[in-house]
Amino acid sequence: MHLLNSRAIRQWDEFTIQHEPIHSIQLMERAALRCIEWLDKNGLTNKHFHVFCGKGNNAGDGLAIARLLYHKNCLVTVYILEFGHLGTEDFQANLQRLHGLDIPIIYIQNESHFREFNKEEIIIDCLYGTGLNRPLEGIAEKLVNHLNQSGCKIISIDIPSGLPADQSAKDHPTIKATHTLTFQVPKISFFLSENASSIGKVHVLDIGLHPVFLEKLEADYTLTDITLARQIFKPRNSFSHKGNFGHALLVAGSHGKMGAAVLAAKACLRSGAGLLTCHVPECGYVIMQTTVIEAMVSTDVNMFMNTKFESSLEPYKCIGIGPGLGKGAETVSLLKFLLTNFKNPCVLDADALNILADNSEMLSLIPPDSILTPHPKEFERLFGPDESDFDSIQKARLKAKELKVVIVLKGHHSFIATPAGKGYFNASGNAGMATGGTGDVLTGILTSLLAQGYDPVQTAIFGVYLHGLAGDLAAHYLSEEALIAGDLVSYLGNAFIKIQQEAAE
């Protein structure tokens, strides 16, 4: 699913108006009807509604919603924030349609027009839409703060007022919505963690915008969902053998951190790698041989950490490097050796990334199309701090192009930046995955998929989605609170089955 900036959203509306064809006010009515259907379906049309409008087209949606609620015998009060201008043509048309109806209209010019609400009443937020390009201030800011303190359920239409469609709203006043009823596609800003408190629970309503527009669009951002995952997934040929699914090398673990290596190794095998060799310090030999019996084990000359790899790298399709690795001087030398001598893509995580952050000259050694999987702090150590989440994803896109790598910036909606400059937000996963070791599981999954011959970009898209889906399935049965990293490995099979079932339908 494409994610659009505010300009593209306006263009899609215009394209639909021209090619359906349909008048803009009819499209507004269609959007309002979808909102009424959602309110009805969720048992909310027995409430008293307070509909807050500006004077733009988002406000026109609000006036149409107020009229339709009135015709369903709901109690409705409309509030219009005065801007000193008449408003858009469609806003004025919908305002005219309220004349003659018993709907109170209150024009807000200053704080004396604010009122208190019963907590059982519902606020409909239609003050500002996706066209907003500056922070709220003055009476608008005061009104938003007042509504946020009302204790009422707030339902924002298309986007919470004050939140830009494709930017961070860090430190900006915004409506704190309980629910956001957004039209056709989610907005880019919904996937930034700094905006989470503004959007509440998001519901995407199909208002019938013309599908041909998306077919011609080259979007910078895409939402990775199960539809995209099943398009990437490669079912196995009945006559396959283990040699068809690649030999992966995992360089991981150190004294006291062998659990990270075990998790990555188990995930690698559960994700379908044909063969796996784990290179671990000598202290990890027994651990690996007894916990991951399907893997082969290569031991380092050092008892406590990885320092050298003296065998040929030729057999391996991919190397996963970093989980539990440590940052000793000899480990730094090992990483430099591997990056210099291995020409296939690698997966770099955890301490491999921390070593690169401490030795930035080594960034140029990373094989093209490798996958880097930093969490936000690792990303900051690698590339420096940013003002906002949106700045971080922009920087990830730039660095992915510059280094010719794929960057997976991990988070609730992990962001995948590709060498071509495109970005993907992941739709799977949950808060139960915020626990130690889940990143090691992701490293194992990505290493496995690369070894099997998946394209690096497809590996990141599919692997991150698969990782999150396993987490969702595990949380469904175990709860988010009880979830641990090993559960993701246990539910990888269920995740593959779900994707295969989707692909068969």
C-alpha cells in the first residue's frame, strides 16, 4: 500500500473528481457517510456530538457529518473556529445545508466561547486537515488544548488537527485523538513514534478514490502488509534439496552473551536456510552444539570472544554478524577482515554496528546490498543525532543511497530504507516484542533469507514483516506481557503458514 504526502493526497482527490467523474462536494458527502457508518457500527450514534470545524475542506467533512448525525436523531452541536475569511466553497455549501435544521452553531472567536463537556459526549475534530503546514498558535492552539483536557472521546476526521500528513509534530500542539478515521490510506505521520499520542487508534475508511491514480504513482513510501509479503514469498520446489537454500555463516556470541548467538541461529534455521555454520568463541562450543543441534559450529582460537576466521569464506552465501559479539580490539580486526574479504551481502547488527560507529572509516568496506539493522540509539551512534523521527527516516534514506545498503531502522513500525531511495514502513509487530533478543531473531531471519537467494530489498521487507507477524501470533496466544524473544522463533512456522494461506487464496 502506497503512503502519500499531502500533495499527492490532494492530487488523488482531484484525479477522482476529474475521472470518475464526481463533484468535490459529492466526494465530501461520500467521506462523511463512511464516517457515519463507522460510528453506527461501533455503537456510538446514541451520544451527544460536538463537531469542531475550521473553514477548510476538512471542516466541510465535519459539517456534512453533523447533518447526517442530525438525520439519525443524534444530538449535535457545531462549533466553527473563526479565521477572518469565508472558507472554502465546499465548506460554505455544507454550511448552507445546515440552515433550517435544529443544529446549534457556535462561532468561536475567543476563549469565552469555550464550554465544558460531559465525559460521555463525543468530540468530532474537523478543525484542520492534511493541508496544514505550520504549528497551531493563538486561539487554535488554546482550543486544541482545551479539547484535549475535556476527558471526552475525541474522533479526528482524516487526521488529528495540528498533525501534518508527512512530518513529525514533535513539540507542536495537536489534538490527542482517541480514534482517527482516515480516508483511503494511512498518512506517513501515523508511523512516527513521536506522533503516537496524537493519532489514537487509526481506522482507514475506503471512500472510493479512483484506483488508477495509484497505478501511475511512484510513491516514496510504502506500507509493508501481508499482501506485499505474500508477493515476495517463494514457495519451495518439491524437488529441492538443502543445497538450494544456501549456506549461511553466523559470527556471533562472546562470554556471557551466547544467548544472542543461539537466538539468531535458531531463527536462521527456522526461516529456511539450507545450512548454517556458527562461528563462536571456544566458550560457546558446547552451548551451540547442545541448543542448536542442526547447526554446524566453528570455534574461534580465543576462549571468550571472536577474533579470527581462518577457514575459506567461499562456501557462504551470506554472513550475519553482530549478536552478542562484543567490541574488543581483536573483534574489530575480525569484522574488518570479513567486510574486506567477503563480497556477498552481509547482515550487520548489534555490536557489528557499534564497532562501525566507533570506526567510521570501515563503513566504506561494507559489501553493497548488505542489510544494517540499527535500533534508534545505534542509528544515532552511526550517523549522528536528529531533531525528530522524520529527520531520522530521511537520513536513513540518504545513507542507504550513499552506502548502497539497506537500512532497517527498528521500531514499532520499523522503517526500511533502500539504495534506490525508497522507504517502507512495516505493519506487523507489537509492544510485546520490546524485549531483549528480538533483534537477534531478526538478524537470523534476514541472514537466512539472503542465503536462500532472496533479493536484499525483498529480504528486508519480507523478513521484517515475517518477524513482526511471528510476534503478533505469539502475543495472540501468550500475551504481549509474557512474550520473550524465543517465542518469535517458535511462531515463525505459524507465520509462514499464514503467509502461504494468504498466497493460496
